Amino acid sequence: MKRTPRSTALCGVLAAASLLLVLALPRGARAERAVVFAAGALKPSERAAVAAAAATAVTEAGWSTAAPSLSTEEDRALAECLASDKREGCVGALLEREHVDRGVMLRVAIEGEKKAPTWVVYGWVFRPGGELLALDTRYCESCTSESGAAAARELASALVKAARAETERTVLRVRSTPGSAKVTLDDKPVGVTELELEVYPGTHLVRLERDGYRAETREVSVEDGERALLDVELVPSAGAGDHATGDAKRRSSRWPWAVLGAGTLCLVGGGVLLAIDEDRATSGGVRLPEYRDTALGGAILGGAGLAAIGVSTYLLVTREARSPRPAVAVLPGSAWVGVAGAF
């Protein structure tokens, strides 16, 4: 299919937009990454089962896992290194090459009879540079592939816990001025300031929110074992408080005028009813059977109108002198109701 210039340009725009969207996505925390390696006098299927079980335990403990990219010769050399007393050097170099934070290494030695062998599962956790963080051992008597994998899983779980206890805590302390701001760490609510969080080494996205202030977002990088402090001064939202206050004032200022309008209508209506009132009339000495008796209704309606005008007038005249307000005047032979003030 032949592309037209328009379709080519559209594809380019979509590709650029997709790239910008990916770059704009917030970056969350990176969990500690570990390579998991198993070696020993095992069948390939047994070795794979041990490595998979250990990786499962490491993942459940909160670390991400990866298999080391090794050639056949490198695999054999690493297995031999684990059986020696020089394992710190070869494992440290591997971790630095793989750009990971930890190395969980297992080696299985088989003892006893073939029909009922005993697996001795040795385990270590290293950090880059070859520093040993934890080591432990598990025994599996009359071991099978399944029970051996279970022993490896139990060992890996214990190794991760021991390595964490040995390593200094990586802590991020979040503080704000003013305090009591809601804190979101990597898109998860974690509390309000001031608080102290145990985090994974790496980059974290922190967002602080408080009513009446602008939301603030910070990207923080925390090193392994570091105690980092994020101190944020919140900025008041421009016009947020004034806007809310202004809305409340406008709402509270409308209803006296509504009462004034209703009172005026009632007063006018009462006057009309009084004007059209008819007394019981007679014609030739005979009272008419029908006539309009609206005086009582007019008096009630007019009185209600005067009361409403009085109340609204009181509320409005207590405002600032320049605010528009109703005015009532009674003059000889006339009366008027109006609005006085600056407009």
C-alpha cells in the first residue's frame, strides 16, 4: 500500500505524541534487583527447579529477580567459584557487570546413598563489590526434586531476611511547611507529614497535597542505606481562599434583596386588593347578593410586605455605607420605597 504524504505526516505526529507520553509518565520506585544462581551436582531439571524456587522466594520478599547472562564456560566457572573460598571476588564482579543490587547464590552438595540422598543446600547473599550480607544452610534428607526445591525456597527466604537485617535501612523522611499534608509515594497514599518511610534504593516520586495550597511533586533519589530528607514548603493557592470567601459573600448578599423584592410585591398586591374592595352595597333598598370584600386579604398581604421590607432594609443598611440599600420615605400626602447607595 502506498503511503500518502498526509498519512506519513500523521504517523509521524502519532509517534512523537506516543514518545512524549512515555517520557511524561512518572517514574516509580525501583525494587532491589537480584540475580539468582544455583549450582551443584544436580540434574539440569533439578537445578532449574532449585533456581526457580529460590527466585520465587526472593520475589515474594519484594526483590525483583533476573537470571545472569552467562555462557556455558562462565556458568561452569561461577559454579566452581562458589565451591571455593574466593566466591566474593567472582560474585562481586558478576553483580557489577549485571548492574544489580544483590546476588542470591545457592550450591547443592549431595551426600549419602543414591536411593535416599541428603541434599545440603548452601546459600549466600552478596552485594556489588563482593560484600557478603548473609549465609545459611538447609538439609534435605531422603531428598527428591520437589523437597529439594522446597528447601531451596525456604533458604532463599531466610537469606533475604538476614540480608535486610544486616543492611542499613534505606529511609526517606518527608516534611512540609505547614505540616499535615497528604503524602503519596509512587502513586500510593502513605500518610501525612511529618513521616518517615522505609523505601527501596532508587528513584521515588513524592506528591504532597493540602487544602488551600498548591500540590507539590518531587522526584527523590535515595542510595542504598541512606537516610534522605525531603523538606517542602507549600505555596498557598492563588485566590483559592478569596474565591471561596467571595462566593459565600455573594450568596449571603442575595437573599436580603430577594426578601425586599418579595415584600415590595406583597405591598403592591395588598394595595391593589384594598383598592378594589367593595362594601356591601344596596340597590333600591335591596342588598346586592355579590360584592368584592378584599380588604382583609389586602391588609394581611400589605402588612406582610411591609414586614419583609423592614427586615431586608435592616439587613442591608447594616452593610458598608457605599453598598446599595433600600430606602423608605413617608412624606405628607405620599410615600415611596427605593434603593439608595453607590452603584
